[in-house]
Amino acid sequence: MAVLTPCLALVLCVVVSFLVLRSRRQSKVVDPRGKTQADFKPWVDQDLQDDSQVPTGEDEEGKWADSNVEDDVPHVPYSPQRHPEDKMLQRSHHFYALMNQRRSVRFISPEPVPREVINNVVRTAGTAPSGAHTEPWTFVVVSDVDTKHRIRLIVEEEEEMNYRQRMGDKWVKDLAKLRTNWIKEYLDVAPYLILIFKQTYGVLPVKKTHYYNEISVSIACGILLAALQNVGLVTVTSTPLNCGPQLRLLLKRPPNEKLLMLLPVGYAAKDATVPDLTRKPLEDIMVHI
Amino acid sequence: MAVLTPCLALVLCVVVSFLVLRSRRQSKVVDPRGKTQADFKPWVDQDLQDDSQVPTGEDEEGKWADSNVEDDVPHVPYSPQRHPEDKMLQRSHHFYALMNQRRSVRFISPEPVPREVINNVVRTAGTAPSGAHTEPWTFVVVSDVDTKHRIRLIVEEEEEMNYRQRMGDKWVKDLAKLRTNWIKEYLDVAPYLILIFKQTYGVLPVKKTHYYNEISVSIACGILLAALQNVGLVTVTSTPLNCGPQLRLLLKRPPNEKLLMLLPVGYAAKDATVPDLTRKPLEDIMVHI
């Protein structure tokens, strides 16, 4: 204590403040693979944390240019097809009935599915609207047996880690039940895996943030699900926890692309089952004013 | 300086560290309406910043229960309709052609649209998958003339502010062109406005975070867009900047609901135009491995 002069004390204050600030700043930067015990939150997809929705100052000008992309394009007349009211009502009933038969299915048949059907389904997803018409999506369609298996190994390894970390003491008690949660046989079995990447920024001609890219790509995924249901194929919408960076490297996607969803696609297995769930009735999801 | 004893210096260190920590923590909490000049980023929807994807420690147990909701439900056989390959191909072509005619339309006819068609479109959106089957969406369908006009006033006021803030000096030069960007006549004219809220957490029976609620609700929005296109109605997908809190209060939605999208819905106006944009070809959005 005797060596602490007032000046030294002031210097100490500054150093402590600096260190505190620095440690707080560092805790914001998450290296997807460099997990420490303290930072590790296995149930958060760390790739999703790079919140590309929030622009930094440097992108401000780019955003402005972006958001007016449509202003610079000439307009053309648009006359979509119209149906008489009874036909509209009938079409709306029919489409609802079709979509309401859709379920998330984890039991997928290995039977082959025509490539051109998958191409058309992806084309359909690509008709989704997107912020400033950036079309910020990449659909990686995997049918290669070896690549599917590597994907499975990555997803299962991370899933098992998630469950172990999350469960703690409960882990040992309920092993058999949990096992079904991280074994993803369908990743080998399904004829196609569709991995949907969001492009968080564009690189041509200059780097530009893609605003609302996650919302845009999720909308495209909704249309993809409708297209799959329309042709009688099944899938399960999964957001593989923490696997994004590894899968991105495996599939050789550039750093501006982040994995948003992984869909195994095929016919339902003959003995497929689904949980006996119901959907909320209209009055629980809609308010009319 | 003479009064700075070593003990006082240490106390000072602690106080400074505390203040630094506190100020950094406070800067993370954004009051949607309490904008300061430094914090104000008009092009970021502040409602979207409450990143409900990232769970806090207190919700950990709830998440665990959530994510296994399907384990507690008995399974039932599932045999979706299958089509022969030529039929699948034909259906995939047809649905792609239908969806590819969809455009974002800002010129909407005031003609009435049957309520039951809107009900079926919302029912269809409600068939979307969601994290842990939480169905975290509320569709507020507004046909009331006065409420539509109040919505317009809120959206236009914020939009104008956004443009003014963003433009700075360029503002005066290009007023006429910009004006079209914040005047949203369709909010009065369209027979329906559908405001889609994401439920960031559930309140019954206990408060539980809804994981991936934004992705789930965006997927539902994609299916909604497909359903609208299927009946020959048009819309434009908008994410009204910063209007979420005001619109939530106007529509009397609870605090766990955040506005994600606003869709004006109706027939296309007779003189509707759209920007002459094209979509990326398949080879630019799909990679096959």
C-alpha cells in the first residue's frame, strides 16, 4: 500500500477501466469454433448471432443505394390473373386443404426423386420477394452419398454436444429417450438434403449489406415448403445448432453465406409417423379489426 | 492531488470500473421511442433488435421443456398423397409458373374481397412449421377504414423521418422522387391490411421464450404469399421501419408480440405497374453436390 502514490492510483484507474472495457468488447466477438466454458451456449446457433440486420456506419451509403434499386428501373404494366369470387373461394379452400396436410416428417424413404422436380421446387423458392430485390439465398442441393454422410456426422456431433451440455445431471437418467434426438438417420437416407444459406452481404460490385436477409430467406423457405407439399414430397425444417460454420466449409460456401436451414427431402417412408399434434384454430391466430 | 490517499485511490478504481460497466450495459438497452441523436439509426427497425433468438439463463429450463414438446406426444402413422413421376413434374412446373407470376404490387384496387378468402389464406399461413410447434404468430387483419388510416399516418410519419435522416444534404435536391417513397396510399386503399406479429415469448401457462420465432413467422409469411398468389390477390411485403411499437399499441397487441411485416392485400389496380426486374436463373441460386 505504501508504494501507491496518487499518480500511480490514477494510472491504475485508467488501466483498470481500459481492461474492463476491453474484456466486455471481447465477450461480444464470438469465434464460432473457439468455445470457452463461460461463453458456450450450445442452444444458440452462433452463426445466427452475426446480426446482419444491424448496419454499421460504413454501409449506410450502400444501403441507401440498395433501398432504391426499384426506383432506377422503369415500370411496366402488371395485370395478374383474376378469378371470379366462387372460384377464388374454391381455390383458397383447396390450397388450405393441401397445405394443412403438410407435416414435418423425420422418416424419409430412400427412393430416388426426379432431379427436375427438385430444380422446379428451388426455382419456385427463388420467386420469393427480398429486401431491395437482393435475392440473398443459395440453395445447396446435396445428393452425393459421401457428402450427405459428412453432413450427418457434423450435425450429430454438435447435437450430441448440445444435449450433453444442456442436460447436465439429467443426462444419464434418460439416455435412451434422448438418443433419438441427436441421431439423424434421415441425413443419410433422404435422396436430397437442401441446405439453405442466407447471403448476409453481397460482394459484387462492392460489398453491400443485405438488409432483412434472414427474413427474406425464411420467406423463400416457406414457399419452398409449399412447393414440396404440392408435389407430394416431405421434409423437416431444421436449424442445425452451431453447425453452420463447419457445414459452410464442407460445402465450400463463401464467408458472406450463413447456413439458415437444412431440409432433408424425399418421399415419406412407408412406416412414417408424426407426433399427434393439432394446429391452433383460426380464432387463435387471427384478429379482425 | 494531495487528498488522494492510497485507499481512496482503490475505492476510485472500483467506482470507475462500476460506472464503466454500468454505462456499457445501459447502452445495450434500447427504448424504442427514446431515441437520442447518437443511438438513432432510422433504417433499423428497433423492434427487431430485441433479439429473442438469444435465450437468457432463466429461460434455459423452459427451452429444454419446449424443444421436447414432440417427445411427449404419441406418434401416429402418416401417409401423404403420392403422385406418379410425370404428375409430380407437371405439378412442380405448374406451381412454379403460378408463383413466378407473383410480384410485389404497390397499386391495389379498393374493390372488396370476400372475407372468407382472407380467412382461408390466414388459415393456410397457420399451417407453417414452427420451433417446438409454438405457432408464434398473430395475423391482425384490418378492414376498418379509420384504423387503416391511423396505420397509414404512423407509417408515413416514420418513413418520412427515415428519409429525411438518411438523406441529409441530398434531401432538398430530389424531393419529388423521394416523396413516392414515403407516401403509402395503398394503406388507405387496400381492402385489407394484414399485420403479422411474431410472439417472442409465450405467456401461458408460464413465460417461455419462443426460439426462432422470427424464422417461423417469416416461413408462415412465405406460405401466406403463396396462398394470396393462388387466389389472384396481390400484396407488397413491407417491414415498416420503427413503427412496430406504435402499431402494436394502436392494435392493442400484448408486449410479447412484435410487428414483423405489414401486407396490404387486394386485387391489383387496373393501372398497376411493377418495376421491370428479372429474377436470378436457377444456376445462380442453386448448387448441386
